[in-house]
Amino acid sequence: MISAKLSSFIESLIPYDYILFGSSFSLFVLFIILGILLRNKTFISVILLLMAFVIIILGPTLGYTKMHEYLFKNEVSIQSQKKLTFVKAVVVHATLANKSKYNFKMCKIKLSVYKVTKNPIKNYIYKLKPFKHMSILKYDIMKGSTIDIKAIVEPFTYSKDYNISIQASCR
């Protein structure tokens, strides 16, 4: 399971990702070497070593997310949602707009259904752990274009108040 996710992640990398990961590793090695060379100056050496570990941890993770937000910018919004009466399902109509300078080869659209209460702390927790998920794949979305999405979340038996959130991850 983990090896399949890891291989899928590696296959989806673009050349900019390899440049980001390589430069983060190079900076890590550079700061480690500088920290070792300046070991007589303890304060500077410790600062360089701490910076090296911050770069190796935060550089690839924050860089990857921010770079993909910039390169593959999209806007997804729910137009309507309707709970069906005779079938245990919810129909969601949404739009996905390609706001980037590149064509999308593939977009994974994720819908999450979560409970809503009057307690804001519980609402925050419910958003983190939705009780229903759904994913849709859309292919070949040209830059500047907008597509319509229709999703049916089933089986849907929850009868109380709920919210649906939608997000898209495009490549």
C-alpha cells in the first residue's frame, strides 16, 4: 500500500520538483560542511547545523506545496447540491476553472462531507475527519477553460445538518 503510493508520487513528479529537491539537499550538505568547518566557532556552527536541518525538512515540503499551488492554480466551486429523496444520495454540481499558464493533464477532484454543529471546535474537528469522501478524475483541461462537474455521493444516509467541501489537485 505505501509502496504503491510512493511510486505513484514519484511518477507524478515534474522536472521542477527534482530541481527543488536537489537544491534543498545541496543546501543541506553545504550548511553541514560549513558547520563542520567552523566547529571552532560554536555559536555559528550550531546555527548553521540548525539551518541545515530546517532546510532539509521545510524546503522540500513547503516548496513542493507552494510551487504546485502557483504552477497548477485552479479554482473549484460548488454551484448546487441536492439531497435526493427516493435514493440515498446527494447530487453535487460544481465547476473547475484552470487559472494557470499550463494545460492540466489530470485533475483529481475530492469531495468531502462533514457534520455541522453549533460548537466551532467540533466543526473544526469534523472538517478534519469527514464521514464521506468521493474522488473524481478529469483529464485534459486546457488553460483558461472551465469545466462542469457532476458528482453523486452515495450511499448517503445522514439526516442531520452537513456541509460539502470540494478541492482539486491538478497536474
